[in-house]
Amino acid sequence: MKFAVIALVAATMTAGAASASDKVTDVDYLKANRCKGLATSIDGVVDPASLNSFIKAERGTRAAYVITRGDEEFAKARREAKSADRKERLTAELTTACQAYLGAPTNVAKQ
């Protein structure tokens, strides 16, 4: 009987930890803004509209300073993407790290 109670408590704690990890953090919000900035400057890699949808959905739960910082990350990424010598590295970032903010894999732009 004790084993069953312990197993039930452990399962409940594990489920709670799993659902907590699904929440989008402020850092994720900032990274998504960076990805949107890259996607708007590097054509044909990722659809910026899907990133915009993610950002709009998450924007309402953020503090004003996080939203401002997200806008700054967007602008900084756009400037960075204009550099031809960084384009390969930034394209790789779009096709790897930024995929987490797209939702379904169908949101990747066709080349």
C-alpha cells in the first residue's frame, strides 16, 4: 500500500514538472523575436508569419520591459542579417534553433 501511494505521488510530481516545462519563458519570447528578425531579412528559409503568430500569442502575458526587449532583439537581428559574411551561420540558426517557435513543420518556407 505504501508503495502505491509513493508511486502515485511521484507520478503526480513528474506530470507537474512536464507541464511546467511546456510554458514559454521570457527568454523563449526574446529568442522568437530574434528569429522573426532573421526570417524577415533572410528570404526563403522560414515564414515570418508563423513566428509572428507565436509572438502575438505570447505577447499578452509578458511584462512591458520584456516586450520592449523583444522589439530590440527583432531590430538587432534584422541588422545582423544584412551582413553577407554572417548569412550562412544565421540561416543555420533559422533552420535549427528557430524551428521551436514555428509550431508545425509545415511552417517552413519552401525553397
